[in-house]
Amino acid sequence: MICLNLTTLRQGFLGLIVISLLTTSVAAQDASQDADISVPEQTVALEPTASDVTIAARVESIFEATGWFINPVVRVQEGVAFLDGTVALADHRKWARDLAAKTDGVVAVVNRLEVEQKVSWSLDPARRELRNFMQQTIVAMPLVLLSLFILPLSWMLARLVSRIARWMMGSRIQSPFLKDIIARTISFPVFLLGLYLVLQMAGLTQLALSVMGGAGVLGIVIGFAFRDIAENFLASLLLSIRQPFRRGDWIRVDGQEGLVQSMNTRSTVLISGEGNHIQIPNSVVFKNTIENFSAAAKRRDTFDVGIGYDASVVQVQQIITDLLNENDMIYDDPHPMVLVDSLGASTVNVKVYYWYDFSKLSPLKLKSALLRQAKKALTEGGVSMPDEAREVIFPQGIPIKNATDGEDAAGAAPVQTEAPAQLPHEPAHSSLDADLANEAEDLQQQATTRVEEGEEDLLSRGE
């Protein structure tokens, strides 16, 4: 009976221990639902080398030695380490978990350490970062000073190379704009080499290679992004090389006509006969037909004269030809021509061709003077110049009345017709003929003489 009672007591005691362990395990699981659970990578030993109490005491003593933890409590059960307490930093909490996981005999870690949230008014972090920045600045100071020496030196060398290039080109290239482009193209690699050395000394080898190799790529990207600007720039470069016109020339391009005032890297500026500024993109100027009236001093102009069918065409041709030959403003070579142009309804239309100096004479003033003189010469020669025939329609008809004894049917006296009045005498020369000068200078004075947006004029003034 005693033996049976001891066996029964032993079994009951073991049952209580099992129940206690299960209860403790369930409580631990409930308490650690939000805990950090870590399982080491090593395999779990079947026969642990150290007891749970020894492991817990060892890990807890290490925590207390660091001074990072507040009231650390380590409990190990069946190789599972439960960590409780408070820690100041999240990094220390992670370190504690790693330490417990690497301890022999620990198969899993339940990290229930809480990070204490404290508001720190200390300036130590700021002082620490400032101290690091000052140390890095002092270490990099020699490189910064060397860079400040190399970059200005490379820039001055680039300018020197640019001046030497301009001097070597001399009078071989007339366009100042083209000289500047060539000189900058030659001097740019000098500055780029200095920049490459600075980046190389700074240890930025990849960046240095990117700068050297990406210059062309950057140029292509910029060219696509600013295609119109690049197109106008290249057109201005080609126009400055070819120089189809100069400042002060009278040209017609893309339906626009005027006096050339200036040309910048984007557009060509014309002054119309009304004094208006006309900006034409250089790409349009380069692609279209350019009609330069000032390229040659001699220019041909025309005017029309209508004479009656009863007049002698040969006589009219002789009168106008003599008139043009006597005029000092008209060139004898090429000779002026008076040709029949068309047969109108009531007139024979004669077209007069003549040559004059466009650089000195105004085409409008000269034509006005010639028309006035031609009209006087033809009138004095007895040549009729009738108006064009017109058809007049009277829808109600024209009433016709008979007149008897000097009076009409209504008793009114007949209308007396007067002889046509003679035309007033027209002098051979007028004061207006004294001023036939070209109005180019007047347009230049009336217009605002400026280069658009402050850019350098790429044109040379014609002599």
C-alpha cells in the first residue's frame, strides 16, 4: 500500500509538473504574440550541452554588463530563450536577439524587449555630424585648392588657344562668326581636359569618363530637344559663310521684301518700305530663294503707256526712246527698249524697259519722273492716250426730243457746247526730279537700328 501510494504520488507530482509546464508555455505564448521570434539557423541538438538555467544566467549577465538594458530578464525553457526588459535603441534590441540566437543550446529566441521612446534635447548628434563634416572638409581641402587652380588654368589656356586659332586663321576666313565657332571648337577640348583631371583626382573616374564620353550624347539630345534652334543656328553659320547678302542690301525672300538690317543666330531682320521690322528665321532664309536687288548696281524696271489706235506706234517708240536717251539717270548700255505689249479694248499698250543704278536711285521716284516726262512728250507730239472703253447701259432707255426754231419741245433753249479747255502747260523738268536718291538711308534712320536681343550682328556692311 505504501509502495502504491508512493507511485501514485509520483505520477500525480509528474502530472502537476506537466500541467504547470503546459500552463507556463501557453502563458508565454499569449504574452509573446507581438514578440520578435527568432530561430537560429543551426540544427537543434538532441542533448543540450548546458541547462536552461545556465544559458539564461549567462545571457542575462552579458546584458547587464553592456549597460544598455533596463531590468533585463532572460528565461530559457527547452532551449527557447525569452527576453524581457527595456532597451534604449532599436539596434540594441536587435543585437540582444542575435546574441541569444548564437548562444549554444538556444534553439529559438522570443524577443520581447521594449524600446524606450525618449525625447532627447541633446545637441550631441548635431555636434557629431558637424565634427565629421569639418574633418571631411579638412581632408578634402588640398584637392579643392588644386581644383581651384586647375579649372581657371584650363579656362585661360582655352582662351589662349582660341586667340591663337583666330590669329592663325587671319584673313583666310572673312566671316567673324565662323572664326568664333572654329576657335571655340578648338579650345573647348582644352577646358574639358582640365575638368577631366579634376574629376580623376577626386576619385570620380566613372563620372570623368561619363563627362568625356557623354559630351557627344548630350549634344545629340540637345539637338533633338532644340531642333528648330539648332537648325536656325546652323543656317546662320552657313549664311555667314556664303554671305548671299550684306547689311544694307535690298532683298526679297519667302514673299517678304525689304532692306537687310541685321542677322543674329536665329533670324534675319528686314526693314520693309513702310519702315516695319520683319524677322525671318534663318532656316527659312537658307531654304528659300533669295532675290538680292543690291547685288548688282544695274537694275531694270518697266512702266506701261496706253496710246490710241489712231496713233503711230513707231512715232511713240521714237519719242519715248529719245526721252530715255536724253535722261542722264538712264543707262545707255543696256539700251532702253519700247515694245508693244498688248492690244487693249481702246488702246495699244506699250511697255517701256530701262536700266538705272539701283544703289543710288529710288525706283519709285525715277518711275514717277519718267511717266510724267513721257506723258508730256506724247501730248506735245500729238499722240492720243484715250481711256479704256467702257460700256454704259441705260435700263429705261434714252429719251429723244425734237427741237424746233431753236427751242426743244419743252420750250427750253438748246444747250451751247463749249470748246474743250486746253491742257495746262507742263514744264519739261520739275523740282521733284532733283531728288531721285535711294530711300535706303531714310529707312535706316527711321528704323530703330538695333540687333535683336543684344546679339552680335553676323553680317558685314556692304561698301
